[in-house]
Amino acid sequence: MDLVHIDRGSIADTWERIGPYVRVTPIVGARGTDFGLADVPLVFKLEQLQHAGSFKTRGAFANLLGRQVPPAGVAAASGGNHGAAVAYAAMRLGVRAKIFVPTISSPAKVDRIRSYGADLALVGDRYADALAASEAWIAQSGAMAVHAFDQPETLLGQGTLGLELQQQAPDLDTVLVGVGGGGLVGGVAAWYGGATRVVGVEPTGAPTLTLALEAGHPVDAPAGSIAADSLAPRQVGQLMFPLAQRFVARTVLVEDEDIRRAQCQLWDVLRVVVEPGAAAATAAVLSGAYKPGPGERVGIVLSGGNTTAVTFS
């Protein structure tokens, strides 16, 4: 599937297909002054409230409902969230699933995958190691591959978040989206089609899309960050890259300490708990890496909440 087919019409069709299985996650409004910034309107998309704890559930259902699943079931490599989403979708649809994750995956994500009944394999130190192992298993077993970001159905599923956000907050000027492999930012950018500014946010230790845009094609990038289990693949996807070139206005980079600070401030101000990768887009605003203009209406995607960094007393 090429750029022409990953568009608003296909995303809307995908939403009709997966709608009965995913949550329409809410938005919450705030002001920049709530965070000690200039007085600009902020709209947060609370996708951490999605089934399986992240936006990845959209792409998982888009794959399992839009393709013919073989008797061997499905297989996926993941930093954690995609694996949890595929495991959840497989459980809901009565499909076998084998999930490969690297050892850097957070315990919260590993536990969630197991809780959905999938066969889990911990392999290697990085996503690329888990991907290689999953590809070997798929060749051996005949299972259907469900790629975390570089698959048409995955992009279309993630694009349904953009569809929802535009319905909920139709007057946004800019939408900030964290970038890992690019499935979410690619899908959201395809939905908006340049009519609303889409900005990708990456950790400085994993600038995959930034380097790809500079080079003119996906290239290997460093993969070191507090958000490495969700925002640090080796390269952005080949399928999303033309979408990024056409529809992503720019990328900005944030430091790990800015991500940690954003996690804390999201809790202090909104009483929202998110994982590090999900806080990257917020960190862009709070750190000044992205500076909204006067009155600019900014949407911020909080993409996942699979973290153990919560205590109750």
C-alpha cells in the first residue's frame, strides 16, 4: 500500500471496522499557565486510557480485523506496548498470539502481555533483536506478522486517533506526537493531511525521524533514552516516511530529564499517569523545545500509560 491509500478515506473506513473494539479516549483541556508557561490553550488526548494501555490497540485490531489470520495465529515484535495490544486483540478475537520483546521492556508491559494469555519470548537487548526473532518464528510457523509500525493496517489504525481528536477538538492549530517507529505520527499526519500542523517529538538519544528527514530516507539512529522501550527503534518505517516528508511539519528533540519532568508535571497538574514515551510530546512544550505562538491551540497526544511508577498508600 502506498501513500495514496493511507489517507482520510481509508482511515475512516478503518475506524468503522475497529470502532466496536476500541475506546474513544477522552480529551482534557488546560492552559499553559497551569504549567507555568504562557497562556495558550492546551488539549491533551488521553490515549493511555485505551484498552491495553496505549494507542497501539488501534493498529492491532486494524490488522487482525482487516487481514486473514492463519491457523498458526499472529506474531509480533515489540518494545512492549504493541505486544500488549496484539495480545489483547488476539484474546478478544480468539486468536493465538506469540509476542517477542527485548529485555529492556518495562515489567508493567511484560506483565500486561502475559495477562492476556499470549506466548511471550524475551529476546535480546533492543527492539531489533526481538524483530529478528519474530521473523524467524513467522517463517517457521506460518503465523501472520503484525508489525509495530511499518505496515499499512497499523498506520491506518493509528490514524484513527487523529480522526477522533479532530472530532473532539476541531480548532487545533498544532498537534504534538511522540515518535518511535513512526506509526502514530504517520497515521495522524495522514489524517490531518497538512490542514493542521503535526510536529513529531523524539528523545535526543533516539532521533530516528529527525535523522531520516535530514538524510532524505530512513537511516540507523542511536537507541538510548529513558523512553527506549517505546521511542527507540533502529529506523523509522519505510511506509510512514513519505507521509512524514509530506505532512509532518517538523521534529523537535527533548532530553530525558525533560521527559521525567513532564511525567511529574502531568501528575501534579492533571493527575494523569503516563509512561516516559507518552510524556515526550508534553516535554516539548514544558521544556521550550516547542514554543507555541500567542493564542496557538496545541493538541498533545498522551500515547500510553504502561508504567510501574505508581504507588498507592
